[in-house]
Amino acid sequence: MRTIENIKAGKNYAAVSVGRMDQIIEHELPMGPNVIQGKVFVGQALGATGSELSFQTLVPGQDSGFLHTHKTHEELYFILKGEGMYQVDGEQFAVSEGTIIRVSPDGKRALKNTGTTDLVMLCIQYRANAFTEADSPMTDGNILPDALTW
């Protein structure tokens, strides 16, 4: 079983590694009496305070195992490798590398690998409706005068 590797941490940051994308399948996530092979949550290891994120690999023919919703979290799914079908609220559509899906908390969702190679995805979940116009990256960011020190 692969584990998250702590790379470096400081007052204002943390860096970890889950391994190469082809190694995500080596992670195991205990969920109640079951173990999900190929899934790893990373937010706690990073000390993330505004979101959770996970990586998951589905082998050819595998699906996520169940439909699910959330109480308060919206999710973004990034398909990093492979191809499959995404199901939300009874509708299905094809996904492949580069596809990004946003699902609100009430969306009934699931993912299936319909390809011949592993499907690898990144999922970011965060509290729905938390951002306002004031949170725009164009107004929230600060460009500093400090020189880069590579």
C-alpha cells in the first residue's frame, strides 16, 4: 500500500506527494467495513482549511461503486488520464483526459471507466456558495514587489 509522502512544510505551506499518476492505484482508502483500492484523500495531509481533494484510479470496467450526494460540498472532477462515462441526475456523458465537471451538493453522481486503460481523476470538494464577487482571483490576489529567488 502506498502512503502520502510529506515533502516539506513551513508556517504558510505544506507539500506532499501521492506518487506518479500510475501509482494512485496503489493507495487504499478504508471506508467503513470496505477498502477502496486506488483512492487517496490529501487535504488533511496538506492541512487544507477550505477544501478537500482526492485522487482516484478506476481500472477498465470499474465504476465508483455507488451514487452519492453531499450535504454542503460542491465538487470539481478533473479527468487526468483515460476515458469513461459520468452520470449525474440520471444523465450520462462521455469524459476523457482534460474533462472537468462541476456538481452541486444535491447532484446524484458516479463515474465509470469505459476505456481500455486506467482512468485517473482528481476531485476537489469545497463548501458550495462560499465564494462571492469579492473573492474573484482578480481582486483577491496581491502581486508583491519582492524579487524571485530561484
